[in-house]
Amino acid sequence: MTPPDFLTLLDRPDVAGVALEDEQRSVSHAALGNSVRQLAAALALRGVSRGDRVAVMLPNSAASVEIYLACALVGAIWVGINPAAPEAEQQRQCTLVTPTLTIRADSLPSLMGDVTYAFDAAPPDLTAACGIGFSSGTTGTPKAIVHSRAGVSLVAAVLAKSQLRSDDRVGVVLPMSIHNLIAVGALPALFARGTCVAVERMNAAGVAAACRDRELTRLNALVPATIYDLVHDDTTTPEMLASLRVAGTGAAGLSEDLRSAFEAKFSRRLVGTYGMTEAPGVVCIEDPDEPHIERASGKPLPHVTVSTCDEHRRPLPPRQEGELVVSAAERGHWADVYRPSIGTWTEEGFAARPQGEKRLHTGDYGWVDDDGTVYVTGRKADVIVRGGVNVNAAELESVLGELATVREIAVVGENDDRLGQRIVAFVEPTAGMTVEPALLRQQARDMLAHGKVPDEFVVGALPRNAMGKVARAQLRRT
């Protein structure tokens, strides 16, 4: 089949309705092409050409998506950098990618108003690099993952076809400086002829207000902390989320009790997903019309298949835990189209994925049921070897996260002369509650086998990255 191309979304004058919307402006589907082509001309006027990196430090907005499309049209590589990140982190990322142009909020008006003519050169081949997404960096320094226009277009088109409707108003809550939010939030809405609504506040109050005031029908990638606050904030009423059909969430870190509490309060389904920066975006998703299966992340999207392998990369049968591997679907409309990211950006420049490598070894542990349902149990890096026994940090987080006093928990391994590694649990308590490490340890003894009980509990606020995930590399004793 002919692979999809998100740049074809620029030439649909017959499509009615709003394509992009933020609190200040909106762009119709019919006007999108002209708007993007003028931005592309402005980029070219500033010396941006094929292969150049463009660093984009913008809050969520319609312009965030327009600039992504304009970069692809020119053949430049979009690089999202969180405008709220510490200056040192921004500098590290800019130093790595050496951008030809950096776009900030204060430079956006001149960029959008400088040029009234349209960029008219042909775009590069579909296989060309179009974006760099930084991995979450929860366990270390984020990697700069390079994606092709073909790879991004494919996941966006599949999500649109399998999940969205033309009347959907898709709220993108997490920062659009995260590449996955463009790939699985903004572009699918455009493919589906719906509306991508940029939400500027990712906290619970901002999400609830956006649902109420802008009549969102879908929410992308709610993180556990936001879900928790939506459930426990009495000022957030079910009526505020009444327009929603479904809300998406990553499976990791979300307890079954919290999922149930959200669905009970708002009478809206939370759909679990599994994905990663390298994929790009979503790999598995739950069917909102089917009952939720405890701890499951749904089934693979139709363009991919998910399997497991052992430590020697030998395939494993269904229901046997191993490393999760993503590869192209073998049959159906999207057979053999999928390819993972095309490489990484290093201090030496672009480092291509080995030629012919079509399978993505995720570094995640899990298993696949006979019907294709995927269960994610943790990451390779989350395995703690304590006294010669393998302990999965994700299992401990899941079990101890059910305690009423625990808002969120991160379990890590720490080097130990006697044990090899000891288990340390960093706990953020539920708002308004006081929790003592000794009590947590006693409760853990009642819930876990002796060898799995954390050796130490550290209580306090957990550091988080832009996606709201716990930044494990920053965990510190206070």
C-alpha cells in the first residue's frame, strides 16, 4: 500500500470545520495549507533548509502544530524543547542538536507575520527525518530519537482510522514540545478531520476547565497525578467532563483503584495505552467498548504486532514473560509498513538505526496473551537483584501504590556491599496525610514476600519531568 503522508493534510480545501484551536485563535482545515506554507516560507527566509534542526520552545498552541508541519514541508527537523524546563536542560538539548533557528514565544509573532507568500518547493521524500523527540529520561539522560515523516504519518493515520471521529475535539494536555503529543494527539485529529484543541494547563483544574469550556470529546495521555487530583478535588464535578467520550492514559503507574474511582465519579472510560518515544507514539490501546482487563494495556494497533523474547532475543510463546518487541503487522491493510525510529542524534550528528533492523526491542518486560492483549510488567532497568533474587520494581510500585496513604511511589535499586542491591522506596504521600516510614515498612511486610520488602522508605514530594512522570534519576534523600 502507499504509506500515508501528513503533508497531504495541507491540501483539503473541501474539509469543513476547525483543524487547530487554542485560547487565542483557530485555524480551519481549509486554511491550514496556506498558513503552513507561509510559515515554511518564513523559515526558509531565515536560512532554514533541508536537514537543519529547528528548536521549538512554545507553550501548547495552534502555532505549535503549524510549525511542526512547516518544518516538514521545508525538510527541516523539528526539535521540541520544553519552555518550562530549567535553562540548563534547554541549553544541553540545544547544544546537542545545534539548531539553525530557535523559536520562542517572543519570536513567534514576527515569524508568523513576516511573510505573505507561500513556500512552493516540493517536500523531501517520506523517509526523510522530520522530528526529534527526547525520551522521557526517567532513568537517566534523555536520548534524542529521530523520526521520519513516514513513521509519524503512519501512527497518526492508524490512530485516526481506528480511534477517532470527524466530530472529535481532541484535547492535548501534556506539552506539545514532547514529540509523541504531536504524533498521537495533534496529527490524528487532523487525519480524522476533527479538531486538535491545545490545552495550556495540564493540572486538574486546567483539564476540567478545558473540558467544560471547550467541549472536548477526547483527552490524550492523562498522567496518574492529574487523574488522582481530578478524582479527589471536590470542585471538579462530573458535569465539567460531561462532553468527554473517552480519556486516554498510559498504563504505567495507574492503580486499578484510581482507575475505578475516576470512572465511578465521571462515568467516563479511562482507556489504557502502551507506547514509547522510539515507536513513535502509541503501540497498544484498549477498546473503549470492551471491558477493561486488569493490568492490561490493550491490543496492538493494526499496523504493528507485539511479541516477547528472552535475554538472547529468542522468541517466546504467548503468556511467557520477556522483553516486549514491536514489529510490523504481518497481515491486513497495514502489513509490513511499520518501521521504528530511524536513529538517534548524538554529539557527532545523526546515528542511523542499523540498515534492515525492523524490530524495536523496547527494553520493557511483559507478556502477551493468546488473544494479543499486552501486559507491561516493568522495564529492564527496573529489575533489582537483591541478595541474588530478581525483584521487579514495577510489581512493588503496583502493590504498595494501593495503600490509602500513598499518592505515588517510585522503587529503585541501590548498590549494597552485602546484598548487591538494596531496595529503596520513595513515597509521595496522599494530600493531607502524614505517613511514617516505619508504618509503611510494616504494611509492606503484610503485603509482600520478605525478600521484596523495601529496605528503606523515603517520604516526600517526587521530582517529575514534563510528562508528569517521576524523574527517577533525580530521586534524592532530603
